[in-house]
Amino acid sequence: MDRPIDVLNNAKGKRILVRLKNNSQISGVLMALDLHLNMWLDDAQETKDGETTKLGTVLIRGDTIVMASPAEQ
């Protein structure tokens, strides 16, 4: 059985969905992550309060993440 970190590690190069403590949601292509769940996403976009903003390449600090999941299986 895979650990949650293994599921995200297997999602490298694929689109993932990340929900943050500030109630925003970011989707993007996972390029890298570490054991603290710091994540580097390409082609990222943020959705907050019904508005979507293109962000490009972002680094998300792991301690701001509430939930992360592969967007496609």
C-alpha cells in the first residue's frame, strides 16, 4: 500500500490539486516535492472566491497545505 507521499511522488509530471489554509485552491503540474510537502508546480492557476488567476511557476510551502491530490488518475 502506498503512503500518501508516494501517491504525490507518482503524480510528478501530472496535474494536481492543492487546497491551502487561506481557502484558495491551486492546480498545476507537479514538478517536485520534498518530505515537508513543499511543492514546485508549473502552469499553476489559483481559484479563490470564484475567481481564477494564472500564476505560472510557483513554489508552495508545505505548512500552508490542507489537502493535495492528483487531479487525474
